[in-house]
Amino acid sequence: MKKTMLATLTIVTALAMAGCGTANTANTSPQTDEGTSKIKVYTTLYPLEYAAKRIAGEYADVANIVPAGVEPHDFEPTAKDMVALSSADLFIYNGSGFEAWVDNAVKGMDKNKTTVVNTTEGLSLLEAAGGHDHDHGHEGEAAEAGHDDHKEGSGAQGHGEHKEGSEAQGHEEHKQDAAAATGSTEEHAHEHEHDHGGTDPHVWLDPTMLKAQAEKIKSALVEKDKAHAEAYEKNYQQLAADLDQLDKDFADMVSKSSKKEFMVAHSAFAYLAKRYGLEQVAISGIDPADEPSPSEMKELVEHVKEHNISYVLFETLASPKVAEVIAKEAGVQTGTLNPLEGLTEEEAKAGKDYLSIMKDNLEMLRAALK
């Protein structure tokens, strides 16, 4: 509560200060080759920054408000950040409760200057899963018509039907037993689910969902800068083609894999699992800071052994400690599955981007699903 109040006070103070500085920043806007000022775009999440840069090209300055190497779940904007946001032409955020500070920030923005884009508005979102949960490929409905077309004939439907039977019932009984033994952990997980508005925000890990977010970004750029609408449309189409190919590559890989279940550090991969008919077993809930109790740790180790899971997958911006302990106890390997909530400083310096990291994720899953 104190942290939230402090963040709110910082935002209000910064926005009050920003009124004096906005005019000066407008006079120093970079110029395009045509001599006109570039529009300023701020994003709250790396995949949105990637999409915005791809679409905007040379006609906008795009920056992510969360620095490289910072876990976005823990991010709170500084007064300097808020002054920068007050000069934005476009402010693009993920929505679905992911950025807890955004609501207060948006309230203080000058809507005549800054267009605010909630990129998950209107999308079909999944419910947030707690820790030590099983996210099935059949949960929820497709975010867009046709998203599941490629799964017909690939075995995804049969996989979903099987899970709706005895396996799904067993999973539910298993979760009820764990909840009874670890009431405080379950309550803590629900607190974090509430922070996310009860929905899973990690939509960008389904390439088709990021494509839908990118289309919203394109539309906002066109509305703000009609002079370059043709360029924005062309760039969007190129990005959409890349995402369509990535989607096809994942579908092809999964169709040739013998397993459909993978274990991850926190439940960031429900949209990816849903898209390709996979099952995510998560050590922690939506927030990677949530940790399982000792009894849950024991159950996870047993689950790895019983289900012949060969990898326990952790991520880049959160501690791998728990995943490493489970892997060691179960006698299996560890690997990295990147939720792309942000780039590490090393990834940024190496020129990694959304596409290259998602291809790395594809290869890691290929190994884990053998």
C-alpha cells in the first residue's frame, strides 16, 4: 500500500512539474529527412517497443519507459520518467492490469496532445493462473477468429479432449490438495492475480496476439500522422508477415513433438500454450516473485519425474534459484525460456530482438518437448 501511494504521489508531482517543461521538449524534437518533427512514442513493454519501432520506421522516436534489465512487474516510474511521458504524442501500454502505475499516469495526461493506446483492449484474455498450476491449450477462446485454424488435424483437439476427461479431473484434485496444505501461499498468489485485474497479461507470447496489438499501434500512428500513413501500413504488413511465419514455425514444431507438456518458472506462457495445444506447468504464478512452499516444491519434483519432463525452464529477468533446485532434485536439465517482458542489457547489446528471441524459445521448446 505504501509503495502504491508513493508511486501515485510521484506521478502527480511529476505531471505538475511537466507543465513547465513540455513546450521546451517540443522545440527540440528530432527532424525527419523531410524536415518535419518526428512524433514521440513511449511504450511500457519491450514487445510493444519492438512493434512500434518496426511500424514507425524513421518517422517516430520510440522509447520504452522500462529500462533494459529491469523486471517490469517491479517497475515504478520516476519523476523524470513522468516528465518525459508528458511530452509524448503516443503512449502505448499493454493493459490487462500489467502496468499497475499506468492508470494514475493516464489520468494526468493531456489527452489533446497524447493519444493513449491500450493494446489489449478488445482482445480475448485468459484468466491469470496461480503458482503450481497447469495451463492447458484448450482454456479460453481464441482472441481472433481463425487463430486455431492451423491446429485442426495436428492432434491439438484430441489433446484438449483428453485433458477435459480424467487427466483434468486429476489435476483439479491435485490443486485442491495443495491449496489445503498451503493456504497462505494460495492467498498470496490471489493477491498478485488481483494486481493484474484477474487476467493474464502475457499476450505477446502468442505471435498472432502481438500482431493484433501491432495493428492497434499502426492505427494510432496513422491517426496521429496521416502524412506517413502509407509507410506505416507498409511497415506493419512486413511485421505481420514475420509474425505469421513465426506462428507457422511454432505450429510445425509442435506438430512434430512427442510431448505436449513443459515446466516453466512462472506462468507467463499460457497464451503460447493455448495457441499451439500445449500444457504449461508453472512453478510460480503470474508474478515471478511468488515462490512455492516446501510441500509444493516436493510435489513439483514428483511431477517432473512422473511425467518424464526433461527440462525445467527458467527465465532471464528473474532468479533461477527455485527452478534449479527442482531440476537438481528431479535429476533433469535446466534451460531458458524467455517471456520477453524485457531485454537484458546483454541481449540489447547483442542486437537481440523479439523475433530472434522467440526463435530461441522455439528451439528450447523443441528440445524440451522431445
